[in-house]
Amino acid sequence: MVKHSIRLDLRGLRCPLPVLRLRKLTQSLTANTIIDVHVSDRMALKDVPDYAQERQWKVLDVVDHEGLMTIKIQL
């Protein structure tokens, strides 16, 4: 199955906005889509993976690189 990949740039947004934007985006996506969520708010490092797990999505990777944090999720 082909996996689609999307980059979601949410830098500069403070929680809960990253989760709300992710929720809105995913309403129109199909299973197996991979999303690279880029955030700058440290709370998003907890909130985004928690939300993904609640939705039974896979959290593939969480990277914190000099203030730019990326959470890779598979729907």
C-alpha cells in the first residue's frame, strides 16, 4: 500500500493549537498517511503524541533538534 506523506508546519503556535490543527487536517486523510508535524512549543511534544495515541495512530518518531521539534505520525 502506498503511503502518502504530509509536512505540517505548526511552528510558532502554542498548545492547544497544534493538536487542533492536526485534528482538522486529519479529518480528510486516509489510513497509512504519514504526517511530519513540526512544532516549536515544548508542550506539543507531549500533547501531539498523546492525541495520536488516543486516535490509535502510530507515533513513528519524536525529534527535538535545537528548538525545532518534529513528531512523525502514521494514521
